[in-house]
Amino acid sequence: MYEIRIHSRGGQGGVTAARMMASAAVKDGKFATACPFYGAERRGAPIVSFVRIDDAPVRIYSQINKPEMIVILDPTVMDTVNVLDGLKEGGSIFINTHDDVDFPAGFKVYKADLTGIALREKLVVAGSPIVNTPVIGALAKLGLFTRESGVKAITETFADPRNTAAAKAAFEEVIV
Amino acid sequence: MYEIRIHSRGGQGGVTAARMMASAAVKDGKFATACPFYGAERRGAPIVSFVRIDDAPVRIYSQINKPEMIVILDPTVMDTVNVLDGLKEGGSIFINTHDDVDFPAGFKVYKADLTGIALREKLVVAGSPIVNTPVIGALAKLGLFTRESGVKAITETFADPRNTAAAKAAFEEVIV
Amino acid sequence: MTEIPKEEMLLKCPSTCAGCGSLLALRYILKAAGKDTVLVIPACCNSVIQGVYPYMLHTVPVYNIAFAAAAACASGMSEALRAKGEKTNVIVYAGDGGTADIGIQALSGALERGEDFLYICYDNEAYGNTGMQRSGATPLGAITTTTPNGKTVNKKDLDRIVEAHNLPYQATACSSYPADIYNKVKKALSIPGPKFIHILAPCPPGWRIPSEKTVEIGKMAVKSGIWVLWEKEYDKFTVSAPSRAAMKRPVPVGEYLKAQGRFRKVDEKTAAVIQANVDKNLKKIALEAAQSEETE
Amino acid sequence: MTEIPKEEMLLKCPSTCAGCGSLLALRYILKAAGKDTVLVIPACCNSVIQGVYPYMLHTVPVYNIAFAAAAACASGMSEALRAKGEKTNVIVYAGDGGTADIGIQALSGALERGEDFLYICYDNEAYGNTGMQRSGATPLGAITTTTPNGKTVNKKDLDRIVEAHNLPYQATACSSYPADIYNKVKKALSIPGPKFIHILAPCPPGWRIPSEKTVEIGKMAVKSGIWVLWEKEYDKFTVSAPSRAAMKRPVPVGEYLKAQGRFRKVDEKTAAVIQANVDKNLKKIALEAAQSEETE
Amino acid sequence: MSRMPKMTISVPHEGGAGLTGSWRTFRPVVDRETCNHCGICAMFCPDAVIDPDTLEIDLVYCKGCGICSNECPKKCIKMVREEH
Amino acid sequence: MSRMPKMTISVPHEGGAGLTGSWRTFRPVVDRETCNHCGICAMFCPDAVIDPDTLEIDLVYCKGCGICSNECPKKCIKMVREEH
Amino acid sequence: MSELIMSTGNKAVAAAVKMAKPLVVAAYPITPQTEIIESIADYVEAGDLKARYIPVESEHSAMTACIGASITGVRVFTATSSHGLLYMHEMLHWAAGARLPIVMGQVNRTLAPGWNIWAEHTDALSQRDTGWLQVYVSTVQEAYDATLMAFRIAEDNRVLLPVMINMDGFLLSHIMQPFEMTEPGDFIPPLDLPHKIDVNDPKGYGAMSPANVHYQFRFDMEKSMRASRTVINETEAEFAKRFGRSYAPVEEYFCDDADVIIVAMGTLGKEAEVAADLLRKEGIKAGVMRIRWLRPFPLDMNIKGKDLVVIDRDCSFGFGGVVAGEIQARYPDAKIASVIAGLGGQEVTYEDMAEFVRSRKMGTEFWFGIPQEEQ
Amino acid sequence: MSELIMSTGNKAVAAAVKMAKPLVVAAYPITPQTEIIESIADYVEAGDLKARYIPVESEHSAMTACIGASITGVRVFTATSSHGLLYMHEMLHWAAGARLPIVMGQVNRTLAPGWNIWAEHTDALSQRDTGWLQVYVSTVQEAYDATLMAFRIAEDNRVLLPVMINMDGFLLSHIMQPFEMTEPGDFIPPLDLPHKIDVNDPKGYGAMSPANVHYQFRFDMEKSMRASRTVINETEAEFAKRFGRSYAPVEEYFCDDADVIIVAMGTLGKEAEVAADLLRKEGIKAGVMRIRWLRPFPLDMNIKGKDLVVIDRDCSFGFGGVVAGEIQARYPDAKIASVIAGLGGQEVTYEDMAEFVRSRKMGTEFWFGIPQEEQ
Ligand SMILES: Cc1ncc(C[n+]2csc(CCOP(=O)(O)OP(=O)(O)O)c2C)c(N)n1
Ligand SMILES: Cc1ncc(C[n+]2csc(CCOP(=O)(O)OP(=O)(O)O)c2C)c(N)n1
Ligand code: SF4
Ligand code: SF4
Ligand code: SF4
Ligand code: SF4
């Protein structure tokens, strides 16, 4: 089983990202679940979501404490949240940033400037750049699911072609 | 244990009569309970109440099906209710009437015109003669409790001296 | 009045107390409603007096429901019937407690949603079925078993509360005016959406009056102006004939109070307050009627 | 306005959404109430935003209570405090759902009994805490998650419902007019018996407006006359200054509607109905104010 | 398969709340001489036990409330104490 | 004997609902030149994070709603996107 | 012994409340409980009880008003029955979760539909998870005594949970029995609520309580329930010492040498003694255990090796009798014949109970009054 | 197999309701259930479900409106959670007593005070006496399937009792899992309510019902509960035949050769399978029984000779875990270690559950997360 924890803020679409990730994996013939951790949080507050991908039906409902991968949709949450908590040795980190970010050794670190991509693709809703579709492209590059399934998962959710375009751009930007 | 069933109509004070009977017995050092059978009855509808008198605490709550005594406060209930139902052989009947009433053989029948007494004593409330205090006098005569205890039970309940006067009249009227 | 059908929709005889105003009213309600009607009845005298299983006295279906729940039950019933394309009248018949106190939430919700039903509150101004405790609709000064010295606050103004919901039809009535009841129920049932009729229903044991006086006392209520008959159809507000007559020269409310045992602890001061309330209300109603006529 | 104390009674920072009108209002309510106050809060945004155990942001005691229960809780609290001879303010702070829908029974009962407390309803016109479902107070045409095409019936007229209970003090307010809130709460708390203040509290996520617009939109509500600021002390009815100004020449309500995403499905016909409702209500209020002045 | 569950379902049945005439303390007695058949008694009888055509009173059910007597404009109904 | 039951009893504590400043996407920046100290921003800040005397904004808690900026009659508060 | 007074169960409860001097009573009428609150209203208006009587508009509000009053640290009381109790359900959970020592007189009555005002225990038993202590009484005297003790037990700082005094509708609420209206003196100490509201030390009550602590609050309730066993024993012992009447969580009647024991609550549990007398005359060694405290559940019933005939005046549909089930759960070795009897006010006499014993089939459930072939 | 859709538990329930085509839905929002009724409101306004959606002003009215609608003979649905469920309590009893086949989606959530929105079963379990059938589901697919089956079971004339589908708050209501949105076809026959209201054959419903008959109506409910065991089995078998997914009242996982069985409901019952896998790797022969239908209570659990570790996500204060208690009551020989865990959304992982098994003390009750010395 592959376990992923996503860090974002209320209103940024982290939950939808989780759903598309799981959906893409299912389209690849895997089993997957996506699961938000709901608190009494308001827009803007840090939240986490979980994705589990496996070859057999996923029967675990409790939270992910030892993820294989961490996805950081909003690097500012790192100010208040220890995003690496429990990340397995040798685990992966994907972060949405254009900066260089320092992480402790022992992890694989990937990055893409999803916000930049969203702005470039004009994927902006109510003044906020949308990062939850580009991240699907980026994660496809990391091999979490196939590119095709990722695209399908996006188009099922969003009709607007800018979403797939942004995902494509992210796919290309990530260096594996 | 001595079990008594009282037949009256809603609003006639049968329940209060039962309470005074039990109270008088208690004053004699006996144990007693009085217990109305409550239905969803309105003023004027036939109702029954129960009194049990014993030398030990009364532990029975179910209805009295085989009474030793029947008290009929309102003879008109006999039109619709079988008042003698379950009365033990040799049991007693007390009826408030000025008429002669025929009962099957095998019972001791006592009577007094409580309504007449009440009217004479001007014991009338809202147009209705009050029969539940005179009946205490009548039943004292039958030896259910002492006269003194009966009077006490009445005065505890009603301040108006017409009540005791009526009871006294009833005591005298009953022929044992 | 000749048009009121002779056929009774109640078999003999519900076990109301002798002289019950709520029963008198119900006779005429059912005559007006006819057979294509379902009655919804929350806990109240009318849930008890309808007969004991396996029998009932009503010749239309009666659905008994919990005390707080009448308007919600009627909502569900009406929506279901309408969804099935049936136009059966859904009529709630509830006491003042079940309407103004424990039932007001369900009522207010149903009115806001605009459910298609007629809610009739018969107001005996106390919890009759449990032996005359105070209700929100108990008037100032009235003795009940929970206000042994007389109620110290005013009667809840159910009509204005309901009126605030802007329903298409609303009326007051009194069991002493059966033809008025009949006409109002007929009118109400001809209008879609929520309708409300508030019927003053004198109650001998509760009001501590002899049973033969219910009709008379109801008329005194109207004649003194402590109870005003009116109806409101959309924005049109009309004072009904008996009250129009009464309002010209209302009899002093003191007479109404004195006729009833429940007001026996009302002192002069309270009586004056009651009279002042009545005067003020009559003024308000006259004004409203005048304004409504103007705008026509 | 200079008299409003600078001291904040809320620590930084309740977790309301950015730009929450209900929080802005609460700031001034607590300033007016002062330290000798207990807040009673039923389920609503304000039950969640107050901080997470073991902490809270309020510097007065806060008693959280079940959704339907605020007014009953305040009744018990007030009676107990008064029985002990304490004059602590008991203030309910409840949403429109907890007031006009599920809480109206308890409220109506408490008002009828004449309990000594202040009930404040902040009205964001939907169930904010559960994510913007329709409430009875949602206005005609507004989109919510349970009225995806816009609400088809009118906003429940909570104020008239409350007014029918004849309380000694009642007022409306809006979070965009903090001084008005402050003054009204002060006034209310100086009067014994039940008091009610109804505060329009714009809500960015619910109204689908940018968070910086809450104050502006609240003012638009007042200026268009869709929300009128007034107060009623016993029989004296006064339109408050901002609304007095606005009523002279109200801005078209269409502007108010257009500024909010929740009204985006309102067609011209519905817009006209809304405008007509506003016009009618303004007329009624003007009349009432005039009449009240007259009788003085 | 339409099995009716056993529950409190009642059917219309005269007398289903008992013979309420037995509650009576006073009985209405109409003076047929004076009666002008206005029908007001029948109109106001809560229990509808006065036949609207014949103005006969059904004593099996009449509770003896006295409203008919009280309301009769000709005062031709007397309430007489029941004697059993 | 006055044993306090374990239950949800909270005490006043700044930051008891988190450091809400972290929610911000835009930050209010006051142009102190233009500002005439009217205090309207402080009056309307729902979160009361503007000091009424100094008009300093407490960025630990300011949620960035933008009301201060919108209401400022001198338009001297700009909302600037947070850069982290 | 002071003089005996004839009183109904209802009036005895009201009299005990008068003695306990609550400062607030909030209640709503419902048959067959109404007499309790009418009596209290009388006391208050006559000045015999210096309390505020809040005539609320519903039972949900009755319990809520009690909660609001109680948290200010004053003693409170309410009374209800049947549908009134059900309508309070949400607030029953609340009162216990808020750790408020509210005392309630609860008259057991059947649930609608159809309407039925007679005795049944399902109303109270279906509240047995709410965190309330529940005692079931069987005589007017016991109703009085239990009400007095309830205040002391609920308010004990080791408990701080509400207490419900249950009494059978009409059978006990309306029966008149002689009882002694004992003056409690200082038997009930003044209430000292550790968490009462204090504007000088402002606290928040009942806000969001995170997943990593909430269960601890629930465990504290369970712990207090456990502690209440001790407090009940102490209180009943102290009561016996002061006033001469002794009670136990389970009242036993000739159980020591019994082969078969009737287990029941309320009036059935009392009348069962007459059945036992009858059976013993027939040579059957019968006894009676009358469960008084159902919450906390009694853990030291002495039933080893005996047949139990458990009479449930209730039913948890799709499971069976609640009391029989709980006894079996806590005494897995118990041999039980479960009888469901007395629902909806069904008449059950001591003779019927004797027959339950004679014809008992251990390990089965029997519905009294239902033909054998339908059982 | 048709395509798999990613969906939350809530949306799966709403989708099943759409398939079942009720004519009336009356419901009220509450976290974490709201998504169900929002989805249904969407269906209705979009014309995808031809039903009336009644946006009632409270849950008491939600259940009552369902009752009013149901008695006209139409299919009805509602959904709620936690305090919403408690506020319905009176009408839950009513719906069952009125024999109305109402179906409800119920999301299990903790009770206040303090407010806590996470999973716990006390809300639903404290309704277990109301006469409702209760099923607890553990996956999104099961939530969908159980909702479809619920209509058929409730409406079966041998049952005519309402059904509550329980699902863990957030854990299942908000998780997204792939599921198959099977078209039910004629799997749910049209509703034929034998006692529906008919103005041409007027009847009275729920009037005064005397003491000598009322208990018979209650026995009929109990009989129907018993009959529902058969109906459930038939329905689940038919469902399996038609759609290939099979369910049982109690789902077993490697129980045949197990020495120790974890018994739980809802998501814990599913995650327990992972614990069993883990334990088996350690050489402990563990299995899982996931109770699905708590009402009617399962009477044929195959637990002879095995240790049971029963996890209760609930507590009946002053008694203990409800599920453990009921199992012990119906299987007196059962050897049970009772664990109270997961209250108030307390996190319980498969590793925790494995540890419950390893460190089990048979015959005791253990509160997870509470220090040993306080237990
Ligand atoms: C929840 C609930 N609380 C209380 C009752 C008891 N109860 C039944 S009828 C009634 C009074 C009804 O009063 P009202 O609505 O005025 O009608 P009336 O009896 O006067 O006709 C009461 C308190 C009940 N059935 N259910
Ligand atoms: C009995 C009950 N039903 C439903 C809920 C869920 N609930 C909590 S807050 C809320 C909405 C509150 O709306 P409102 O009163 O308008 O306040 P707002 O959230 O908008 O501030 C709902 C539905 C609940 N807590 N209790
Ligand atoms: S108590 Fe009053 S309302 Fe009820 S039946 Fe009797 S007279 Fe009618
Ligand atoms: S949802 Fe609206 S009312 Fe609630 S905290 Fe957010 S802005 Fe305020
Ligand atoms: S006495 Fe009353 S019940 Fe009898 S006929 Fe006259 S009005 Fe009718
Ligand atoms: S942006 Fe909003 S929260 Fe921040 S200071 Fe301005 S008004 Fe206050």
C-alpha cells in the first residue's frame, strides 16, 4: 500500500486533489481511497487529506501516520505545521514552489511551481490560482498513476480545458 | 385483606371517598390503600375505585376482581355497568338510594339515601349533591373503620362542618 | 345558513365533556370540509374524545400524532398527497397548547414553507386534556392548576404571530357562531397554500362555567370585544358581522370575567388592565379594517 | 461613539471566516454588555468559532447549548440568577436558524413568560455552520445548498413574529453600524423583561461576496431598505438614523442583489417581487413610525 | 402478501366512545306546544343529538349539557333532573 | 470534596482558535502618510486586530479579509499578496 | 414515628421536593405526572416553597431550563412522563454530559401510537444510555424517600450526574397509601457545584472538544457512575440510620433459601412478594429481587444457582426484555426465564406472576397474554 | 461490472435514494450528514428525482413529515446524525409504532457537550429500543447497497418497520472510495402499504388504545422484527443473485479456525480485518465478525469456544459497552473482553486493535486510552 498525505489550506481544493489522485489510480486498475481529515476549519486554515493506493481494496480508515509521500500544495502551511511528521525514511516529498526549499536528507524531493503554472494558464478562481489540477500532472510524472488516468480524473471533475493544460505543464516541469 | 370496589361517576368524588375510607382505616391502626382506576374518562362517565384494608402493609397494585364489598355511590351506573361482577359470595353491597333495589341472593345489602341526606344538609356543590362524605358515615356503621377515624378522615379533607353532619346522618340511617 | 348540510360527519357521540365548545366547532368544520378530508390531531382533548380503539366517531380519516408535531405531519401528508395528484383537504385540529406552545415551531415552519393545508386551533385557553394547566393562550388573571392565583402574564397573541407569516387566508371564529365557522372553513379550503383559523372554544370545566353556558359565554366574549371575529384573505382584512356589531358598543369585559369561575381572583386593577388591553386591541383592529378598506 | 469602551471583550481571534459580520457585531455587543454577562450560544457558527477546548476567546462565561434550546437555557439561567438576587446579564447569541427555525418554540415560550434576558439573533440568512443550507430567514431568490435554484418562498418575518409577543424592547441592527448596535444593546440591558435584537450579519461564503465587502453590503442592505433599522421600546417605535436617511430615497434593491453571488439566479420577475416587498414594507414602517409619533 | 400489521386502527362506529346519555344528570324536555321549530337548539347542540328535522332528542347520547335549553329563544326546553 | 468533573470547560486564552494570521492570502499595508487616524479601519475590523490607538495591525491574527482597506475613507490601506 | 398521611405517589414526590428546597423548578404537564407539578405550583404560589416555577412550553425546554438554572449552582427539579421524557431525550444526554445534578420525577407510562396512559417502563429504559442514574420505586413512602436521597446522591461531588426517580403510572402515581413525611433536616447538604458559572472567573462550557480528549470526559462520566454505587450505599445507610427506613440497590424478599426468584421493578416487584408468599404455601421456594437502581447497574446480585423469572415491563424490539438482557449480560451464568408482561398497562396480578414461576421455561422468552402458538 | 465511481459514503447513499425513487424526502442539515440531503436537493431541483423535498425546520419535524407522508402510502426517506437523531427520538418511537417503512440515512457522530463532530455509535445505539431496524455499513459500496436493500426490507409486508442505515461520521461519510452504482431495476417492488389512508374507507389511526390490547400491538412489532430476519436474508440473497455482491447480518473474516475474534461495527469492523491479517502473521489465529444488523439482533453468531474482543464505539454509562452486553446476553457462554474505543472520534488503528487482542483480559472491560490505574 502506498500512503500519501496532502497538506493544503481550506478552500484550496486539497480534498479534490486527493479525490482525483485516488480516481486516477482506480482507473489504472488499482484500489484507492481518498479521505479528508475534517475539523471545524474555516477557509484558509491548514488541512490535511489522505490518499491510499493499493493492489487490494483498502480497508484502513484511520489516519496516515507514516506516509510514503507528502504533497505540499501550499508551502506556507510549513510555518505552523510539521509537514514531514512520520514520513517514512526514503519517502518522497512533492512541493508546490518556485523557490529552493531545504528538507532534511533521506527523502526524495520533487517540486514544481504549480501556482506559477496556474497563473500562466489563467487558472484562477475568485482571485486564487488553482493548484489542485496541475498537481495531478506532477504526480503522474512521479508514477503515482498513468498520465491518461490522471487526465481522465481531471476531465471528469472539471470541464474547463485549462485544467488539463495546466496538468500537462506541471507534468513537464517536474524533474524525476 | 378486605377489598372494596366503589362505583361512581366522574366528578362525584368516588376517589375522595376511597381515600377517606383508607385514611380512616389507617387511623384505626390498619394498613390500607385507595386506588382509582383511571381511564380517559370525562365528568359523568362511570368510574371505579378500589380500597384495600389489611393488618399488614398492602402490596397489591392490580385491580380488585373479587371484592368483599361493593359500594355504589350512583345507582344509575348499574344501567351500563355490572357492578356485582366478581363480588365474593356472602359479600356486602352498600348502595346510595332511597328506593328498594333488588340484588341476587347471597349478598348482604345495605343502603342509605346519601343524596337525600346531602340535599337536606345543603351539601351541594355546583348543583350536585355531595355523597362522598356521607358515605363515610354509612361505612363506619358497617364497621369498616371506627366512627372517630371516619370523622377525622373527613375533617382532614373538608373544613365545612356540613360534611360531618351528613356523615353522622348517614351513620344513623344505615340499618345493620 | 340554509346551505349548511344537514348530514353530520361525526357519529354519536364523542366523549367530550357536556357542553364542549370544541366539539360544537368541529361539527361545522367537518360539514364544511366534506368527505375528501383527513384530520390530523395532536395530543389534546380531541385526541381522546374521538372514541376508543377499535372504534371512532369520525367519518373521515383521523391521524393522531404527537403533541408537538401536528403541522409537520400535515406538511408531509399534504406534500405526499399533492405529489400523487390528490387534492384531499388536510386539516389540523389542535388545541391552543398544541398550537401556541409546544407546536408553534412546526406550525411556523410549515407556514414559512407555504404548505397546502388548513390549520385550525380550537382555543380553550388551557391544557384541557391534562386537567387545566396554564397554556401560553391562557388569559391574564385566569386560574389554572398551575396558576392557582391567576395567570400573571398576558395571553400569547397567536393570531399576530401567525399573521407575521403572511399566509393567504387567516381568520378567527368562535364556537358560538357556527355559520361563521362553516363559511370560513369553506372559504379557507378554496384557497391553495397554508390557511389558519383560530376558534375560541369555551370549555365548562376549564372556565369553571356551567355546561349550558358555553354558547352564551362565547357570545359574551365577542360582544365584549375580548374576542374579535375577523378574516384576512391575502391583504384584505374584514371584521366579521357579529364583531362589527359588537364593536359599535362593546359590553364591559367585566361581565365576561364575572361569569366565569376561573377569573374569580381577578382584582379591580387586573380587570382594568384587561379592559385596557381590549380597548387597545379594538382600536387596532378598527384601524386595520379601515386601512384595508381604503387600499381596495 | 466616543463612549464605546476601547477594551475588547474577545481575545484574538475567533476562527470565524475572514470578514464575518457576526463577529463584528459580537465585538460591540460585548462592549455594551460588559463583564457581568453570561453568553448562551446554541449550535451555530458562533459555537464553533469560539476556540477549541481547553481554550476560548471570550472573556465572559459562555454556555453552549443544543440547537433548539437557547431561549429555554437562558430562561433557566435568568430565573436562577434572579432567584439568587444576581443581576448578571443573560444574553443569547444565536443564528437565524437557531432562532427562526428550530429555536422559535423556546424563544416564543420565553417571551410569553416574560423572562428577563436579551436574545440577539445574528442573521446571516442561512445555516452557515453546516455550509449554507436554506433557513427560514433565507430571502426569496437566494441560492443555498438546499435551494440550488434559489429559494422560492419569502424570508420568514422574524421581527413581526417576535413583535407579536409585545416585549418591552425590540430592535433591528446591522453589523455595518457598530455604534447603533452598541447603543441598542446598552438600552436593551437597561430594561427588565425579555428583549430582542435582530442583527443582519453579512457572511462572505454564504452570500458569495468577497470578504472585504461585508460592511459595504450591510450598508447597501440598509440603504436599499431591504433591511430597516428600528427600535421599539414598549409602544414607542422609532426608525433609527441610518434608515431614516435611507428611507428618504432608497437605492434600488437590484444593486444589492447584483452585488451577491447567491442572488445570481434571480430573474427580473423575482427581482420585481423583491422590490415590491421592500416598497410595501417601507410604507408599513413609515406608517408605524408616524402612528407611534402621533400617540406620544 | 398485504398483511395488515396489528395496530391502533379504528373504524367509524356509533357509540364508539360509550353511551354518553348515561352521563346525564339533567334531561332536556321540550315543550312541543311553545316550540316554533326554529332549530336553534339543534344548531347549538355540540353533540348533534337533536334531529334537525323532527327536533327529537336522542337520549341515548344526550349528555344533558343544557345548551339547547339555554339557547332556546322561546325558552321551551326544561332541564329535568334524571330519576333512575 | 469539591472534585471538578472532567468535561469541556475552556478558559480564556489568546490564540485559542489558532494563529489566524496564517490564513491570510493578502496582507493589509497601511500608507501612514495618507492615513488621517480616523479609526474607521479599527472600528470595522471584525477581528479587532487593529490597535485603536496606534492603528497597528496585529499580523499574527489578521485574517486579511480586506474590510479595513475597503472601508478606509482615504483609501490608504492596500491589500498585498502574501509572499512566503 | 410521626403521623401517617394518605398520599398518592405523585404528591409524595412533590412533598419531598418541597423539603429539598430547590430554587428552580421547570416542568410541563403530562398525564399521569401532572399532579406532581401542580402540587409544586401550589406550594410556590402559596409561598410554602421559595422557588421559581418556570411553566415552560415543552419538555425539551423544561430540561433545558433546568440545565440553564443548574449551571448557576442552584438546586433544580423537574418531572415528566412518557412522551414528555422522549421529547427531552436530546437534553437528557446533555444534562448528564454537562455533569449537572438535576433531579427528575418520572412517571412510567406507555408510548404512543395509539395513545395509552398506563404503566410501562419502555419510556425510561429507552433513556438508559443517557448518563442518568435511574431508581425505580414501589411504594408511596419509597417515592418520598428516594426523592430526598436523589438530591444528595446527584449532588455528591463524586457523582455530579442527574437522577431520575421512576414510578409506575397510575399504579403508584395515583394510588393512595399512608406514608411518613419525614423532615430531612440537614440530610441533604447545601449544593456546591464545582463548575458553576462565575462571571469573575469566566469559563466556556461545552465548546468544540477534540477527538483526543472527548473520550476522557466520557470516561469520567462512567467513573462517576461507578463511584455512585458507593455514594448510593452510603446515602441509603445514612438515611436508614437517621430515619429508620432502609433500602438497597436491589431489594430482596426471601431470597436466601429460594430456588426461584422473581426479578422485577416498580410495583410489579412489590406485588411479586405476594406471589412468592403464595408459591411458598404451595411448596415452591420462591423469592423476589426488586431492582431499584438500574443505573448504575447492580453488580452484586446474589443469584448463584437459582432460577430467575425476570419480568420486563418493556421491550427492546428485535432484542427482547431489557432487564433480562442486562442481567444475563452481567451474570452470564444466570438461568433466566424472561417474561414480557404489563406493556401498555396490561393487568398483571400476583397470581399471574405465580403462574409465570410455576410454568417457567428457563432460557426462553414469554409474552404474557399472547397465545402459545404465536409466541 | 459497470464503471467504478469515486464517491463519498454520503453521496453513495444519496445516489441509492435517487434509484429508489421516494416521492417525499423531508430532512434537516447536520454535519457530517448534510451532503446526503444537499445531493438529494440537487437531484430534485435538477429534475433527476421526481420527489418533493421538504426543507423542514427541525429533525422532530423531519421525522414527523416523513410519518405524515408515509401513511399516505408513498415511499419516503430522510437522513440525520447525532443531535438530529436525538431530537427525533419521540418520533422514532412513533414511526415504528405506526408501522411505517421509512428509510433513514444516519451518520454516526458523537454527542455534545462539548461539541464533537466525529464518529461514535452512541447516537444510534441509544435508539435501539425504538423499533427501528438498524444496519451498520463499512464501505461506500455497502452504504449504497444497504440503502437500496433497506427500502425493500422496510416495505416488505412481513416487516413494515422503519430502517436506519448507519455509517461512521467522516470516516465513511466523507471518505472517497470507488463503487459501482448498480441500477436496481425492479429489485425494489412498488410500495403497497396495507394501512394507508383512504378517504373512501375512513379509519382512525393511533387513538386511545386500551390496556387489554396495546401489548398485542407491541407484540406484533416484535413478531415483525423476528420475521425481518428472514426478509433480510432473502433480500441479501436476492441482491447477491442479481448484482453479485453478497452480505450477511454478521460479516465473518477468517472466523472458522480463529481462536480469537474481533467483533465490531462500521469502519472499525472493516479495519479490524487488517488487524487480523497482522495477528495471523504473528501466529495468532484471529478473525473478525462485523455486526451489520444490530436490530434485529443476530442470533446465529458462530462463536463457540472462541475468545471475543468486542469493540464498542459507545457506552451505556453505569452499564458498559452496549454491543458487548447484548452479545453476552444472547450468548451467555461467550468469553468476552470488552473494549470501549473510538468515542468522540478517538483514533483507533488496526495496530491498536491488534494490541487489544494481544493484551486481552477476558471478562473485563477496558477503556482505550485511559491509564491502567484509572480503569
Ligand atoms: C410531548 C408531550 N408532552 C405532554 C403531553 C401531555 N398532554 C397531552 S394533551 C396536553 C394538553 C393539550 O392542551 P391543548 O393543546 O390546549 O388542547 P386541549 O387539551 O385543551 O384540548 C398535554 C399537556 C403529551 N402528550 N406529549
Ligand atoms: C438538533 C440539531 N440539528 C442540527 C444541528 C446541526 N447544526 C449545527 S449549527 C446548524 C446551522 C446553524 O444555523 P444558524 O442558526 O443560522 O447559525 P449560523 O451557522 O448561520 O451561524 C446546524 C444545522 C445540530 N447541532 N443540532
Ligand atoms: S376539557 Fe374542555 S375542551 Fe376538553 S372536552 Fe372538556 S369541555 Fe371540551
Ligand atoms: S459562515 Fe458566515 S457567519 Fe459563519 S463564521 Fe463564516 S462568515 Fe461568519
Ligand atoms: S342537553 Fe346538550 S347534549 Fe342534550 S340535546 Fe341539549 S344541547 Fe344536546
Ligand atoms: S484585513 Fe481584515 S482582519 Fe486584517 S486588519 Fe483589516 S479588517 Fe482586520
